[in-house]
Amino acid sequence: MTTSFEHILSSSQDRFLESSERKGSLWQIIYTSIVLFIMFVALISDRVGADMVMVSALTLLMASEIISIEEGVAGFANEGLLTVLVLFVVAAGISHTGALDWYMGKLLGRPKNGASAQLRLMIPIAIVSAFLNNTPVVAVMIPIVQRWGKNVGVNPQQLLIPLSFARYVSEGV
């Protein structure tokens, strides 16, 4: 795995050195800067999904041959990335079926305020994360916590950071 990364890195460096000798390197710098600026604006505006923004930026850079297709696709061969992608597919399935919504609704109850909701959320997540891998727990719980927050009248954004913190609390145990 490291060897292929080193090979890609060295080939990228070689291509950069070759391209810097050519006159076309200035347009590559300007083009890449524009693509990155548009990408950041699109991510901040949150009108298009982050996945679509990133893939579009990658496609633009590959189409202009600033990065090769091999370099652009090499990141998708990473086992960690593939694991996270599969976890999001599982989380989407659980979210669409509502398989855990009823159970989590009963477990978390109906808090009277935001602080109570955060505490009710953190305790079970910390316990579950102590025994299971943290990434799948958080990936599965994000949509459930967002719906639960809406149902009990608590802003879901106030619950996502405590969800993450509960995961870290369990790592220390």
C-alpha cells in the first residue's frame, strides 16, 4: 500500500518538475486555484452535496490532465475509505427503514430541554461505543439523532457535537 502511494507521489513530483519546465504550468496553477475556490464556495453554501462537489472538482482536474486518472482514482483504493463508504450505505439503509428510530426514541425518551437531551444522548452512545467501533456507531446514529431531535423539539445541531464527544469518552475507558 505504501509502495503504491510512494510511486504515485514520485510520479507526481516528476510530472510537476517536467511541467514546470514547460510554459503551461502557470495555467495549471491558475486553473487549480479556480477549481479549489469554486469547490470551497460550493461546500460553504451547502446547496450541493459534499460528495458531488468533491467528485466534480476531481473530475475537472482529471479532465484538464493536471492529475492523471490513475492518481485521481488511487484514493478510492484505500481500505479505510471503502470501509467508511460501506458504513454510510448501511447507515442509509437503517435510516430509510427506521429500524432503530423506535428503539432509540424509547431509550432516549422526551427531554424537557437541550441539556437534558444532550445528557440522555451521551450516556447510551458512550456505553455502546465502548464495545463497538466508533465510526459505525456515529455513522448510524447521525440520522437517528437528527430525527429524534426534531421529534422532541431540540435543534438537531445541538446534539451532533455531544454525539461525537460521547464517542471520545468511551475511548478513554
